[in-house]
Amino acid sequence: MGRIGVALLACATLAACVSLPRTSPELPADWPARRDFLQRVERFDLQGRVAVAAGDEGFSGALRWSVDTRGASRLTLDGPLGIGGLEIEQQHGSLAMRTAAGERLDGEAARNAIEQRLGFALPLGALRYWVLGVPQPELPGSETPHEGAPWLDSLAQDGWQVAYAAYGAQGLPQRITLTRPGVRVRLLVSDWTLSGS
């Protein structure tokens, strides 16, 4: 539990000094319209920190994620404890992984290596929506709206529970916890750049 504790403590400590997210354009003021808008977002960039506990293992590190209008996604983990830095690219159904040492894997080999390094299968397709605070459109799920605000307290989808502990000034998630049996992932987003649909 030592490594997990250190990872989670590091993520929690950063919450005190994180800057507020920034975003453009203005988000709709009611939840159904906001959900529809965010599910159609074509491009975003985020930066922050991640802390993962999977079984008896854990790590933390810096996180950068970019999704562009062509549907290409690039997720970078810099120096997370226990796994070393890695970059995950996804485009038109293809998947590639590159390590800090320069090793590159594609397709199923990349998927297996990512799962082995993280300790769980990364739900990239759904996560792309969850970080924006909305469910993946193609999957069934349940939502718990925040009382008096146009966003969610939590959602459940694809075997994961996603809790939103804090939102930034523009209404995008700032502190997110994803859990399923044996796995907990905490995201702390320090910077958002968002383009519309």
C-alpha cells in the first residue's frame, strides 16, 4: 500500500495548487443541452495529473491528452512511478503505444502492453467522454445530476463508476475519480482547451 498511498497523496496535494480550467466556447446553461454539446465536441486538450491504484500496485504521473478534429487521440503519461513514461495514440480504430525508451507497439500488442503496464484495460473510447463530464453516447449508463447545476455528480457506465468531485469556473471537470473492482483512477485537470462541435 506504500506506493499507492504515495501516488494518491501526491495527487491530493496537487489539488491545492491547481489552476482553474479555461475553455472556449461558452457551454450551454442546462444539462441536456450541455450533454449534447459536449458529446459532439471535436477537439480538446487537457493537462493534469493522474494517480492509479490497481490491485497492490500504484503509480502517479503527469498527464496530457489531445483529441483533434480528425478523431486522432494522443494520451501521454510522463514519468508515472512504476511504469515509465508512455504515449498512446488512437486514430480511426488503430492503436499504437510508444514508451519513453522509444519502443513502439501497434494494434493488439499495444493494447496488451498498455493493460500490462497499467494493471487494467484502459477504456479509451469511453474515457474520452468521461473526462468531459458526459457518458459515452453509444453505451447505456446512468447519470446522477448535480442539484442546482448543469453537470453531473457521477455516472455509471461500462462497469465503471465515475465521480466528479470538482468543476472549474467554466463548468468542465477538474477532479475525477474512476473506480471499478480492484481499480481506482484519480484525475486532476489543471488546464482545459476546448473547441466546439
